[in-house]
Amino acid sequence: MNRDTISVLRGKDDETFEEPITSQIASTAAQKIIVTGDFNRDNVLDIAIAFTGTGYIRIVFGIGNGTFGKETTISVTNCYIIAAIFVADLNNDNYSDIVIACILNNFLGILFANTNETFSKIMTFDTGAYSSPSSIAITDFNNDNYLDIAVVNYNRNVGIFLGRGNGSFDAQKRSFTGGQTVPVHIAVGDFNEDGKQDIVVSYELRSAIGVMFGYGNGTFSERLKLMLDAGYSENPIIVSDFNNDYHLDIAAFTYSPYTLNIFYGDGKGNFEMYRIYSSEADNENYLIFSADFNNDSYQDIIFCSDNGINIFSNTAQCDNVSQILSI
């Protein structure tokens, strides 16, 4: 049987990484989305791999030294294409559960982790006819200390499922994302520091992103439209404090041209945009996230494109980063 590989690159103190530690897993030709969680509560990170064109999820259990061992495959009933996957403990049992967006079947699915390295039968939540859900975020939108689910729907809205803390959820509440634009990705944060979670979305074939401020009950304001310097914004977006001013900022990649834009927030719901990096290379980014890779207390940015993995080191200057690694 053919095998795929998972590679782990462990960071070193000099802004470089050790040689990859590679584990083999069962192979498939489908495109993959990878997330991490502790699915068996052994305090070791495991991996969930969603095969986007198949409706299958593979769980690979971590050993704790950067390698992986046991595998199990889940066939998701009536989900033909998995567009997004997210991991969170949705029923407060200290196990990581899995949420997926089924783009052709118009529902969210939740797989609750059991105590024996298996998962429950999928629980589905209808997102509406022709909704084609494509992106997921999870946080507490109504300040009841229970996790809620936000989903981007193709028919120009964001749906919120308010959680009850026991694995059940209220019916979807919808907030429209503005105009004729189609939202494709979502991220969350409290951008105006009122104690209520807000959302930011990127759009299909648009040179803009949209911020919608939360009312604390699962509904949101009309969007604040933030224009990008150039290109289309339909890649994932991330939220972090990139300049250490204790206010949340937004990073968005565009393509045509290939550009990294940072919107620096002031904590009052206002933003100032800087173009950090630009290239004529016409790639699509599949993943983007932030972490402090060199222990300088500034959030760096990593993204995966058609040409590999790139890490940008935050230089603490608003209009500049340095590219420290291409893999």
C-alpha cells in the first residue's frame, strides 16, 4: 500500500528548525486539511486530516516525540466534500471534538471524541438551502462561558450556533456580510474591546475584507469594509497582536499580486493598513497562522503556498518583516 508522510520540524533558538521528523500514514490522492488536538486525552498532540474531496477524516495519534503511530479513519455520512475542519471541546469532557463544514450537503457536522480513541456518530446542523458552508470559527459569542460555532455560508451570511455546553446548540442565527459579496473565510476577535467577540471575513474575488462587530447575542453589526492594497482576499485570514500594543490586528494574504497586508487595530474598531510583502508570483495560500518562532515576543507569520512553506519574522516595524525560512 502506498504511504504519505507527516513531517514535524522542531524549532531551535536561532530562528531555524531541526531536520524533519517523518512519519508515514496511509496514502490518498485527495487534498488535505490538517488540524491538531488531543483526541485521547493523553496530553500528547494528535492530528486530524480531512480529505476534502472524499468525506473521510483520518486521525493519527501522537507518540510525544514528534512521531505518530496508530491511525483510525472516519467515514462521514452524506458529506461529499469537507471544506473546513476545526477542533474544540464542545461538551466540556476535556476531549478534543471535531467540527466539519460539508460544502455540498449544506450542514455542519460534529464528531465527539469517545474515551476509547473512537468518535461518536456524526451530529449534523443544517446551515440552510444553497448555503455551501466553507469556513468555521469557534469562540464564546454570547458570554455564557460555552463555546459557540460560527460558519461562513456562500449565500452571503455568517451563521452562529450558540452552544449549551453539553454538545447541543441552538438553531442557526444569520447575519449578512454585506452587498453581493460572497464570504469564504472567517476569523474572530474583540476588535473594539467591548468584551464581545467580533468577526472578520474574506470574500471571493474581492479586494477587501469585512469586520462585523458583535452584539453579544450571536448577531452582528453591518460590516466595516477594509480595502486591501491589491489583489483578491479569498485566502484565510488571521488575528493577532503583531505590534505588541495590546490591540488585535488582522493579517490577510491576497493573490494577483501575491501580497501580505496587515491591518493594525487601535482597540476602538479602527484599522490602518500596511502592505508588508508583495511578489508577482501567482500562488494560492492554503494555510496561514501566527506564532512566535524566535522567542522575541513578536508574532511571526507562517503560510503554505503552492511553492512550499514560508515563515516571515516580525521585525517590530509596522511596514517590514523579514523572510527567515522557505521550505
